[in-house]
Amino acid sequence: MSASLFDFDFEDTKARHKSLSEKIRSADVAYYSEDVPLMDDGEYDKLRRELEEIEKRYPKLVTKDSPTQSVGVSPSRGFKKVKHAVPMLSLSNVFSEEDVEGFFDKIRRFLGLDENTLIELVAEPKIDGLSCSLRYEKHRLVLAATRGDGSEGEDITANVKTISCIPQILPEDAPELLEVRGEIYMGSDAFEKLNAAQKESGKECFANPRNAAAGSVRQLDSSVTAMRELGFFGYGVGEAGYKFYDTQIELREKLEQWGIPGTSYKICSSLKEIMDNYNSLLEQRMFLGFDIDGIVYKVNDLTLQERLGFISRSPRWATAHKFPAEQAVTRINAIDIQVGRTGALTPVARLEPITVGGVVVSNATLHNEDEIVRKDIRIGDTVVIQRAGDVIPQVVRVLTEKRNGSEQIFHPLETCPECGAHAVREEGEVVRRCAGGLTCPKQAVERLKHFVSRLAFDIDGLGDKIIQSFWDDGLIKNPADIFTLEKRNKESSTSICTREGWGDLSEKNLFESINNCRKISLNRFIYALGIRQIGEATAKRLAATYGTIDSLQASMISACEQESEAYNNLLSIEDIGPVAASDLIAFFAEEHNLDVLAQLKEHLHIETYTQPNHAHSVIAGKTVVFTGTLIQMTRAEAKAKAESLGAKVAGSVSNKTDYVVAGENPGSKYQNAQKLGVPIINEEEFKKIIAK
């Protein structure tokens, strides 16, 4: 393969990676925080699998803000925030027998086990509900919290205490401190009863039991929650006063002894046992009385769980085997174009409405024009769609045999449908973009939506419809206008409270919410700016590197000269390559952006970045390189352990390397370390360091 062809392939893949990441993040916010899913489980899983395959092929594309490295989304402001003592992680997914076999193989490779070694797994139904942590202190339930983004969730204690099956007090033989992890759900009968009541009272019905359960738990009035029939299944533990189990089965048995409801489970030691159980549960799922969307497999032995540890968003010792998506046949009536905040033009299929699994669906994202060509999708086509429990389906395939000659080929737009600017597809990109920039009203509105979104300023009361309405009426045209809105409102003859659907209280709550956001961390502020290529994790790295917004701004202006020290320093930051650097520099070179930044600084307190405290770990913040064969653990296990203690594991040796861990038959990294005078330690010394 020629170098130019390889480079094109990488750039094309990088653009697809970015597009997938944006779609998945938007879906996560809608699903976890707003209980209004943007796509069905099948489409979501497909996008995530494609992203995982890209990152497997190109590890350099993996960033800390990639959806594969994060869990859920930030908690909403409707409830008090709660920091989890032990993170609540998500699960990786498998979809086929081959995937399950691969899960077994990965465990064996990581632990250095023979391929014939039996690994005992516990198979549990995967409840389609709302993840929840119950914290008991001195045997009493003192706190209940949602998963949120995995590190921080919402305090839903008052609502959870109305769920009758959750014990308020644990027996004396339980640890005085115990966090029970599980799932809040709504049974099928209760769901039908609730939707019948909603319909009778003229209210909107819930899309599915999962949304009904989440909506019930997120009520600000706990008496509303008490009227809903909710259940809870416990399956795990976060923080605990002492270790009280050695296997997953023993954990489940103890929880049930203490009154925590649990699902059925089965021990499996072979691929055949797993698939037999999978097929059996797939047949029974309609008769369980509650929704499940797959089966969770967990390594039974706690010692092996501890050795396997975690990746950033999920444990290595567990995975979810998802059930296949439901399918139906419908017609594509039209293909419309949606404009995103970065100018990306995304084609969306408008479907002949059809009911799939009890939900009416009428839209499907087509991703990009290449996807349309690859599947040969035409307006008027009869297509197979699939969904697994939510709203927007995936177009699986076109039924070409149904064509009658009236179908129309979709032609990419040459101009933006919103502003008329040129629609440009740059070389190496899979998406076409509006070149209008800030002159495009749709891009401006989408950037405002991003600015107030949950991972950015997280301003309650400024939802998508409000932003659009305020934009249309000239109340908010750029981010700085948000923070002058209250002053302008007082001076105006027509207050916001007089608008349709508004009142004195809603106006007061909006301004209170805005004022609560006048203080913001540097990394969230950088992310809120909506700069292309700059996700949550990259924003944190920039904040950690430059410390203040003024320092970042000055450095980016200096970095305009590509031979400058400022430019080289920018490229030395992990995951900042020439493309991301170019987008950053371009943002700070635009006069309009600098004007808005200056206005924002007048109204905000942007905090100086403070480095996290890693005092507990000897190797926290250190750069470690591994070479040679390790005997007592695999290299993968050693790397994972080092990263879990705050170290950065690098693939090459430089004068910035703190340690080189050398196993048997070390390679060139060993010689490079000797030349540079980098400390070299053996496996035993490494184990002593990480044990401190």
C-alpha cells in the first residue's frame, strides 16, 4: 500500500471517528439525562461497535473523551449532585457467539491462561432500567443516586425510598457501610397501567418501560414517584465496610439474604452452556414481566475480577450479550438535511410511519452520503429498518426487488439548506459541511445549544426549543448574550415572563440558573466553546497544560507561527495533532471569537485549573515504558495496573520517561533507556512500587 493511500485512509477514518463520537455523545445525553432517546438500541450499538473497530485499528484516535472511554453523561441540575465513592461503570457489548468466544479469549490472554482453562461465568438477565446506587450507613439507607457520568450522579433518595421492595434497613450481619448497585425498572403490567392513565388524562405516553421508570424516579415531587409501581434488582456492590464475598454467586446470595431483590442467574463454564442459556432466555423474555435487552456475563471468581480490573468505561471481567433488534419494512418518503454546530450536513430519512415493537417510528439517520451510496438508498425505496426499544431506527437494507422505477437517487447538496453558503466536502472527510460558519443561523443556534449543554455550562431552562425561540427573537445571538439577558430583560418593555408559556416563576428560575453558572472550570469552558476536534478529554489536557484561559489564548495566538515554540508545545500535548492544532489556532485567530471571549470574561469567573491529587500513588503522573516479557503478569495486566494508579504508559522511550520496566529479552527500548540514563527496573521492583 502506498503512503498516500494509507494517509488518505487514515484521514477518512479519523473523520468518521469524529462523526461517530458526536452522534454517540448526543445519544448518551438524550438517553441518560433527558429520557428522550434519539435512536434505538440497535442503531446505537452499531455506531459504538464501528467506533470500537476504528479505535482498535487506530489506537491513536482513542481519547479520554471518546464514548468508548466514558460512561453516561453529567447529571442534570434538577437534583443535588452526588460523587460516587466507587465509579459506576458501564459494560462492553457482544452480539454473537463469536463475540462471546472472543470475550473468553481476551480474558485468557490478559491473565496468561491456557486456551483450555475453564473460566466460570455468572449469566444474569440484563434489566432495561435506570442504574442506581443505594448507600447504607449503620445499616440504614441514607442515599440513593443515579449513575450519571459514572463519577457523579443525581441524589434521588427521597424518590427511591418510596419503592416498596427496597429495604430501608439491612440486617445486623450486613456491613455497616454498604453500597448496593442495581437497576430500577417498571414491570410490563405497571407500564401499561401508567400509559393508560397518561392517555386518559391527556398527557403524553411513555415510549417504553425504561423511560417510564427513569421519568418516575426523576420527579421533583416524591409523591408522584410513590404512585408509580417501580421495582429494583440488585446485582453488585460499590463501597463496602469489608469484603464479604469471594465469588459473584456469593455476592448475589448475600444481597438476597439481606432483602435486596435479585434476578435469576446461571453459572456457565463453556461456550455451549452460555449459548444454550442465551437462546432459552431469548424465548422466555416476553413472559418475564419486565424488559430485558440481553444477558450480562461476569467472571465468578473475585480474585480474577481484581486481576482483570477495568478499562476507562467498563470492567474487563464482564460484558453484556445483547439480544437482536426488532425489524420492520417501510418506505422512505424523503431525505432531508440537518445542519450541525460544526456545519456538518447529515442526511435523515423521513419514513412512512410504522409501529415496531410497540413504538411508532418515522425517522432514521443516514449518517453521510457515502453510507447512502454504499447501501444504494433512494427516495421512495422500500427498506428494512430495525430498532431495539427506543425511537429512531437504523436502515438495514434496501429491498431492491420492490422498486418500480419511480425511486429518486439522492444527490448531495451544493449549498447549505439553511443559509445558502457552499456545501464543501474536504479531501479525506466523509462529511459535507456548510462553509457559512457563524453567518449560518443553524450553526450559530447549534453552537449555542452546545454551549449550554450538560458537559459544558449545563444551564437549566435553556433547552433546544428555548434557545431557538430566543435566537429567532434576537434575545440571544452569541454565548455572551446569555449573561446579559437578565439586565436587558429589566430594561425591556416586554419581559420574558410575558412570553407564551412563561411566567414570573419560570423567568426567575431561568435567571437563577444562569447566575449559578457564572463560575465554571477551565476545562468545561474550553469544551463549551465548541471548537472542532476539541472534546471533553482534550479540553482537560489543554486546561492542565495552560492553566488559565488567558494563557491558552496567548499561546494559541503565538502558535500561528508553525516554527514557534508555542506551536511545538501545542503538538507535544497528548492527542493534539496538526489537524486539531489547526482548528484551535484558527478559532483564536478569528476576531469575532476573540470579541465573544472578551465579553464572556467580563461576566464569568473561569477557574484556574488545579491538578488532581495523586498523593496516594508513587507512580502517579510518571511516564512508564514496558519492554520484554513479564513472568508474573502479562504486559497488558501490568500496563492496566500502572494506568489505574495514575501513570502514563508510553510506547517509546524519551528523556521524559521516568521508568522503563524490563522483563526477559528486552528490546531496543532497553538500549534507548541506557543511552538516555532513564531508570530501569525489573518486574519485582515494579510490583514493589505499585504495592506502596
